[in-house]
Amino acid sequence: DSAGNLISKDHNTNRMGWGSGGVYCGKEMFPGEEFFGLGEQYAPDNNAGTMSYRGYTMEIWNNDSQCEDYRPSYCNVPWIVSSRRYALFFHNPGRNFWRFGTDGDTNRYAFDSNVGEMDYFFIYGGHMGNRCFKHVLDRYTELTGRPQLPPDWVFGFAVIISNQAIATQGDQWRATGIPGDMIGIDAWWDTAIGSFQFATGGQTEVNAAHARNFKIWVWQVPVVNPSASTNYNAGATNRYFGTNTSGGVYSVTLWGSASGGYIDCFKPAARNWYKQIMQVRGSNGAILNPNVDCFKTDDGEYVPDSTGFLFMDGLYNGREMHNVYGLVYNETVWEEVKNRQNRGFVLHRCSYAGGQRNAVLWAGDNGSTFGDASQWGKAGMQATLRAQLTMGWTGYSYWTTDAGGCDGDRPTDELFQRWVAQWSAFQPFPMLNDYTGGNRAPWFYSAAMQAEMRRYMELRYRMFPYHYTYAYESAVNGTPIMRPMYMEYPDDPKTMHIGGKPPVTIDGQNVLGQYMLGDWLMVCPVTVSGLTSRAVYFPAGTWIHFWDESVVVSTRRVQTDAAPVNVIP
């Protein structure tokens, strides 16, 4: 730095390497140095792991992880932030590994890739004082793109339903008095994968949503099945799909009947065609007018790990571009929504470096549990909070969860209150997924649970100016709306590991995850069942309790805060 202090250095013996197997770089890992980022990471080990990756090996390979703790997730990004106040972006799209003291030398961290070049950006923020981490994200998002402001209604509450009974479920929703702005229709609404035609109705559903003041989206994947013959034949004839080495369509299977041509979103002509077929049609074949407002994209992580799967008529192959595909897929859909709404939006689960530009990424299919991945092997609330904080370290402002989970048993009343009502109210984008069959949405719960949901969502809507202020700041300088405590308080080492799994021990007390929402609001979700209080870490300063305006004057200490089941500290 300007004072001559060493910030970072290549390893003395294992510096850089190139060869047929890929590229490698080794760096000195200093005593006490910790690392954050790498995209959406539920836990670096199965059901365990602090916020830092020191001592772990992490794989960057987008994967339909089903939210399992120990697998590479849907959105992996080769970007780390060091506690020594620098960051490093490995500008290489391949399958890469980051080894933090796990490749034979506990004082070395290394990163490598099986394809491409050794190309990385080093960003220093130590000269910026307590804005050090915000500065590196400022420079990183200057390089890869700022989070773009979505339409106002994206800051409202959304529910995904299991069928097309928009009028019935819309009326049930409005009858609860719970504010809301969006209804999503999930899989199996269309005649075939990639047809973009309603199997039944279409215009009735759009009109019903709009009449009740809801925006409406439909689900899609980047595959066109041969049974969607009009679109499939056009895509195959014009080489709008990924191809095999003979130039024919390389058929990709996602699951079940979701197989066919994988749209080549790297090819400009294919992107333009894709936007055209997104003009959704009703079951009568006519283009809807008005059309659906936006889309949810799924399954962008299925590009085959093969040099025989080709994009751009052979310019790129699947092994090279597997990680990047989700980024361009989502951006294509985001652009089409921008054409319709003047601002872009796409609900998506798979992305990469630069994906922070396009709101909103959701966490995938969470389990309906508080803690570990005990049901269906999927991460619950606690690990999902950790993933959200790692996305903050990676520059993502717009990230959300299937509140209460979407797989397994229906959330208990306690989990509904803690996750669906409380935590959702203090996320950038609150959403509930009831695609499995009509029992998770608020109107299927008791009047008491509906009242709790209404109370927190009304509070959220009153806080719209606050949320929007930090959304605008994010669009200007890349600072995420939800911030890990250490990002906001880099001079306080006690904040460093808050949010990890299991809870971090501070001053002899176990502190669950907590975070800053903007500059002024510290949010402390209760992520363990049965608690009626929780330990909260207060950085130095004067804190005013949101609910009763009691004052805490802190000199960096832990305090037990009351948290009855209807209160989030």
C-alpha cells in the first residue's frame, strides 16, 4: 500500500502454472486472513462452516444443487474478498477450484481452471477506511455491471401458485388484506416445454391478475421440446440451439419431458428469436394482449460439460461456457421484460459474475425447516441466510428465498411466522412459492397467521422509501441492500463470522445470523425453533430498538434480546 505494507503476494514456490490441464495461481495466505464471497454458498462443508472459506476447498461450477449444503450451488462466482481489504476476481469461465490452505500448504490459497487463461483482477480497498469492502464492490460492479433498478412492484410481495386459478386465488389473497403485487404461474402451464402457449385459457388468467392489481409471470426453461413443433423446427432450422460436432441439434435433458434444443443465448439472432417466441399465446393460438408482464427462468445450469456441445456455430463449447450460460440466458429474458415494462426484471436461480445487473435471483428449492438440511436433503432457513450473506459479499443486491421453503412438509405456524412473515419483510424481494399444491400461501393458514403476515407486509410497504433508497445506492455504487455485518463494520473483528453455520461464538454466547439492511437497520432473524429470545451482537454505537424504542449503548458487546414468536429483533 502507500505506506509500504505488504497486501498480497504470490506464493514463494507455487506461483502460476499453465498446461494442457488448465491454469493455476497460488497466493500467500497470511495468518488470520479470511475470505468471503464466491457467490451463493450455503455452507462450505456439509451442514457446517463459518462465513470464511479458510480451510476449505470450493468448486465454482453452477449446479442444480437442490439447496444442499455440500454441493456447488446454482450461482457460483469466482470472486473473493479478503479480510486484508482486497478482492480478487478470476476472469475465467471454466470449472475452477479455490483451495484455501487445502492443497498441501496451509499457508497458501490457490485457484485454478480447466479451461481458458490466467486472467484476474486485483482490487484494493484498504485506503478507504471503513468503506474498504464497499469500495472493492464499487470497483467490481464498475467492471461487471451495477444492479439495475427494477420496476417499483418488484419491491412488493409475490406468490407462486400451483395452477391457473388466478381469479380464485387472487380473490382469496385480496380477502386477507395482505399487500401483494405479483402472482407467478409455475411449471406445466404450457402445451409443451418451449411452446409459450397456454394449454388452457391464457387471456383470462392475465386479465384476472390485472383486474386485481397483480402483475403476472409464467415459468420457463431454455429448452424447446420437439413436441413444441413450430418453435422447435424454427430453432433447429436456423441453428438457434446448441449443436453437436456435426451441426445438428444437441438434445439436452433437464428432467422428465423437459428435453430438446437448448437455446443458444450467445448468438444474437437466437436471442432475438427467443424474445419473439416469448410473446405468449393463449390456448386458441392468439398472442395475448395484454401479454404476461414478466418471467421466471429455471434450469440455466444444464449446459453439458462437453467439448462436443457447441455454441455460436462452434466458437464456444459447453465445458467453457457452462458457468456463463445462466448470465446471458437471464439477461435475454430481462431485456424482453424491459421492453414491456421500461425496466427489466427476471426471477432466476442460476447466474454468474455480472448477474447482479439483472434482478432478482432466488435461492432455489429450499427445505421447509429452520436449521440443517434435514428434510429432502435441502438447506433450511439458517443455511439460506448464510447463502444470502455470501451473495452480498459478491455484489448481489436482489436475492431472495422461497420463504418458508418450497419442498417437504408445509411450514409450521412457527416457521411461517419466523421466515414467511418476519424475515421476508426485511429482504430485498419477498416471495412465497406454493407450486406444490395449494397449502403454503397465507390464505391457507389460520386467521391468526394471516394477521401476522398482514402486519409485517404492511410494515414492509410502509418502508418502501427506505428499501428504494438503498436500491438506488446499489445502482450507483454496487453496495448491496443486505450487508454482512463485517462489510458494514470492518474495524470490528467480532462481526467477521456472524451469519455462519453453526452460529458464531462471541464473548461466550452463540450469535445467530444477523445483517444490516441499508445503513441504519440491523435485522436479527430467529433461525432456530423454540427460541423466545436470541443473542444479538451490537457494534459500538447507540442503537434504538425498532419495536419499543429502548436504547442500547454498545461498546462491542452481545446482549440477549427478547424475541417472542411474533417478533423479529
